[in-house]
Amino acid sequence: MKSPYAPEPYFHSYLHLFLDDNVGIFMSFNSPGREGAVGGIREMLFEQFARRYFPHTPEGNGAFARSEVDAATALVHAKAMAGYYDNSRRAETTFMSIVNLLGAMHVGAGKDGTINISMLHALSGAPRHYREVKPYVWVDDASGWRLAATTDNGRILRFSADEISPFMVFEPSPWWRSAGWLRPAGATAIAACFLTALLWPVAVIVRRRHKVSLGLAGRAARGHRWSRIAAVALTLVSLGWVGIVAAGLTNLSVLGPKLDPVLFLMHLLSIIVYIGGAVVMVWAAWVSWSERRGRTARLWTTILALSALVLLWMAFLYHLMSFGTKY
């Protein structure tokens, strides 16, 4: 059976056991539903089941728990939690690992000492606000769900929340792959290459129409030309990877044996384009500075060089040059 909202053929099941009471609840859905609606249904069904048959008392650890942490300490702990985290349940050694960057999990700290988690929302879609009730233990007053972290001398090691703790924990992302800088840097790099590729033919047409020459010769002309070719190649390959990942996340049947030839081609092009593009862009920037071109030209070629290096780092980090078909 397939859902009319999601064509991909897979099921998502939950089994919750109350071991001390010899009771369990099992639920299974054949799709995520429209805009992930099934996630909220699973959560609410379990929550209402537990509240009805196993209600917690005001003295428990749920929404009625009193805080044992003063406001100043809660704010310090919230700021320590703030940042980007790696999900323990993730692709790590294949091109699909780039999903970790696109959907990086973020913890935000409120001025009142509460924290919110980017992937944990109420059924309404509004973010949950977790209040600290014990050192490094938070609770969402609206639902009673808890969140707790392990620490080492005040440094956050990992954390998880009630509803996902059996299969998912989060650890702080190391700085060299943190979405805090890599996601905007990657977006800026692609945008710079895209604009350069887009405006290159426009500039050629305008110069021809007005019969104006480029005004460059020798190394400067070659640097200009090759940097534009590199920008076109970097843009096309990067957008190709975005298309493959987006198609795979939209329809899991795309991620099958038929995709292997495309992946081999993309891996090959990535090696040529990302490495070659970085070399060309850095060389073009060096030529621009050594030839003492205008300030704008030197600035833009430097931006392109940095953009190519960022894209090369991302290609290495997320295995876009690995020739792997296991994902």
C-alpha cells in the first residue's frame, strides 16, 4: 500500500514498551505524510496513551517539575548548549552525508535561560521551549518531554530527548565542519560562481553591442577567461549534486542501481572540476594581483578563489570525489 501523499515505498514503525507494566503500543505508517505530518501523529498518539494510562504526578519529572537551577545558572547552561550538533543517526562516508550540512541540528538559547531545538517541535509546528529543572536537564512544560545532556567540566559532550533517545543522540559539531560557518560559506561560494557564470555571456554581449574590448591581454586575459570557465563548471557540478540529493530525499526509489552510472560520472567530474577549479581560481587571483588590475577585479577574483577552495573542502568533506555507490 502506498500513501497518496508520499510515493516512496517505505514504512515507519514505532514500538513503545512499558516493561514494568507489561504493556506496549505499536504503530506503523506507510509514509511520512504530507509535510511530515505522521511524525506529529506518532508523537501525539504515544503521548496521549501514556498520559491516559500512566499519568505522571506533579512531583515527577514532567511539566510540573520545579526548577532546582537558579536563573543565572540556567542562562549559562543554555549558552553552553547553543550551537550546531551532529546527529548520531546519519550518513557519514557517502555523498549523502551532505544532508548533515543541509539539515544541521541547531540549539538556540533564549534570554530567559530556556533552549529550543530546531528539529523538535510541538504538534502545531511551533518550537518547544525547554526549561532547566535540574543541572543539564530540561523539560518542555507544554508536553512534559525532557531533554538531558552529559558534560565534562561544563563542556557539552552530547544530549538527547525523551522521544528520540533510544536511537538518536547529538554531539557538538567540530569547528571544521560546523554548519554555523560552512553552510553560509557554501551558499556564498555557489552564489559567487553562479553570478560569474551568468554574467559572463551578458558582459560579452554588451561589449560586442557597444563595440568595446575587454581591455585585457596576455596572462590577464587568460586568467579572466579560465576563471569564468571554472565558475561555469563549478556551478553546474554543484547544482548537479544538489539535484541528485534533492531527488533522492523526495523519492527514495531514485537511490537505486540505476543511479550508479550517474554517480560515477559525477564523482569523476567532481575530481576534475573541484580540484581543477580551485587551482584555476587561485592562479587567476594571483594573476589579477600581480598584473595590478583594478580594485574591483582583484576583489572579485579573490572572492572566486576563496569560493573555489570552500567548494573543494566541501567536496572532500562530504565524499563527492569518492567513487562510492553505497549510500
